[in-house]
Amino acid sequence: MPKKAKPAGSGKEEGPVPCKQMKVEAAGGPSALNFDSPSSLFESLISPIKTETFFKEFWEQKPLLIQRGDPALATYYGSLFKLTDLKSLCSRGTYYGRDVNVCRCVNGKKKVLNKDGKAHFLQLRKDFDQKRATIQFHQPQRFKDELWRIQEKLECYFGSLVGSNVYITPAGSQGLPPHYDDVELEGEKHWRLYHPTVPLAREYSVEAEERIGRPVHEFMLKPGDLLYFPRGTIHQADTPAGLAHSTHVTISTYQNNSWGDFLLDTISGLVFDTAKEDVELRTGIPRQLLLQVESTTVATRRLSGFLRTLADRLEGTKELLSSDMKKDFIMHRLPPYSAGDGAELSTPGGKLPRLDSVVRLQFKDHIILTVLPDQDQSDEAQEKMVYIYHSLKNSRETHMMGNEEETEFHGLRFPLSHLDALKQIWNSPAISVKDLKLTTDEEKESLVLSLWTECLIQVV
């Protein structure tokens, strides 16, 4: 369980900070999300709040409730996931624990009502109607196209995995007690899309819970509302009596995406590079150091000196070797949204690139270019290679499900001598193959052919 945040500032008691609410009258037409680009999608999601305002005033700081009063938007949110969707999903093979949880808050504690094995719609509906249980469906973007479309764009926008869950709660009931993220979700930020009926949400902050022991925010949420809250926000949601059931979708991102995670990810590459040039880092540690109960003063002093050396080197470097974060993100993220059968993501199309061709990168938001030690050589002989990983062939059905055995890397490997040419392709709207910074024409043609075969470039 994550540690609770400590109050910051002068130490003086302050009143609760109200959750900012925005109301916009319906403009007469449907209010649709804008999928032209990742940034336009996010802008339309939080509209009328401006992106700059959101990141300056709310991101990682305090909750934000957006109430736009647009019937068209409420209808759109209501289409993202419905109770009736469970029937078709159960027919595909839905299992308790993996895909769906059934639970209810009883006397302030979570009571799980899961059965064993496969979940059947009639049983889920029975628990929902008779036991007043909440149905939680995990990662619905695996099956619901519009959520796939939203989350794929958000993954491009944030450069981080984006997961979701659906909670369907009967009237006069509550699924979960007040809680905040457990360790598996620590560090995530959440958006809640409410539809098509009205739950009551009480939002807490860890700091206020410690100081005054009561909710900071309590408000009714209507269809089409969007609520953002940062990590560590204690929250609960219930559906008042006398209403139909409530449904809300939580969209979460930035798991394991902190500066601490990034430091751990890049420090090994920095040490690797520095050790090749600094003989002191290659000298042996004192005898029996690993057998000591406590670190010796000499060892601590040497490590401190090495860290200062690394910091100095870091100030002058332009490229950090990422050992895991880039690969983990690209391997586990959603593939590009495709309204068709997805054939364009697996089979190259258009003209075959030649020396006289002009090419451009496609699906740029789904590709990473990184420099890593050669994975096929021994530790003693490792040389740097350029690796290109992409998510075009990723499995949508396993997204955010932890199926490590079913995931694999998709991409290419090139000699370090190809780095400048690859950067030309990455940084240019379009470029002539013959202008690539490689020694021979054969290398230029071979490079673009490899990229074209992976559907990463097209001839223009």
C-alpha cells in the first residue's frame, strides 16, 4: 500500500480546496471527441478547460470536475459501455477475477461475490439485481472499439500505458469502500467518464483524511460528466436510491512513470558508458565487502564519488540508454486503432522504395528508436546497436492484462552507423532515399526496404 502523503506548506491548517467545476450549455449539436491527433483528442476530452491550464493547475495537484450539460456528449459516454454489453462479452468467454469482479461494500468493507471459472450473464445479472452487487469489468478496450480508439490516442499523447475499468452499480448500493490506489496502481492518474445515470461520488485527499477525517468534496455527477483526480486521492462512489443503475469508466495512466523509475531505467546505461572510459569504475570492490552487515565508510565514499562522476557525465550527454521503460511501453501498448480488419498494419502497401524514392515515416507515435548494447553479444564484447520497436502488431486482446508469455517485441536492429540516417527519417516530413547519410547506395536501399517491410514508412 502506498505511503500517505504528508501535509506540505507552512503547516497551518487550511480549509478544503474545492473541486473546480465547469458547466457549458449544449451548443445545439452533438459534442464529439476530436480524433484528428493525440493532442486534439485530449483537448476535446477536457474541454472547455485548456490543456495549459490543466497541467498547470490540476495535473498531480487536485481533482477537476467538468460538467458540460451536453445531451449529445452524455449519449456518447453512455455508448462506451452498457450493462447489456456484458451479455455478448460473456458469450466470448469471460472469467471471474481475470475479466470481471462482482463485489459490494458491506459495513465499510469490500465483499467479493465472485464465483469460480467462467462468468455467465444470467448469474451476473442475478447478483446485480438481487444482491445489489457492483460489476467491475477489466480493460474493456480489449473488446469495445471506441474505448480502444480513445485509449490508443491517449497512449500516444502521454507516452505511457493507458488502462481502463468499468463499474456498474445498482441503485441504493456501493461497490467499494473509500480507497486509494494499491501498490499495483500507485502513481496513476484517473479520469472518470460518467454515464448514463447518476452516481454520487465523494472524493477525499490523503492529506485531508489525516488532518480532519472527513471528505473534502461531495457532489452529484450527471451523465456526460468527467472527473479527474491525481494519485493518492481517497474516493468512493455510490448510486442513490430511486435511480436506475450507474455506470462509470475509469481511464488511468502514468503507472511506473515517475522520475525515480526513469532514473533506475537509465542509470545502468550511464554506468555502462562511463565504465568503458573510466578505469576506476572497473577496479574491484574491497575484499569481503558483500559479506559486511553494514556498508563501510570507504565504500560509501567511493560510491559518492562515482555518483558525482556520473552526474558530471550526464550534464554533457544528449542520449540516455533506456534499458526497460521504452521497451516495456512499446511492447504492452495498444496497436493503432483500425476501423477495418487491420491489414494495413501487417502488410506493406504502396510502391516498393528505391534509391530515387521519397519516403516518410508512418505510425510515428507507435514507434521508438533507441540505442542499446547489442543483445546478441556477450557482456565483454557488447557494442551499441540501434533498435527500432513498434506496436503495430501488438495484441489488443491482451492489453494491460499481464500476459507476459503472450507478448513479444516487434521491430528491427541496425548498426550504429545507421543512426544518423534513421534520425533523418524520424525528423523529416519526407526525405529522398539518396539523401540519407549512409556510405553506399546499397545501404540506403536496404534500410528503407527493411522499414517498408515492417509498414513503418511509405513512398510518397
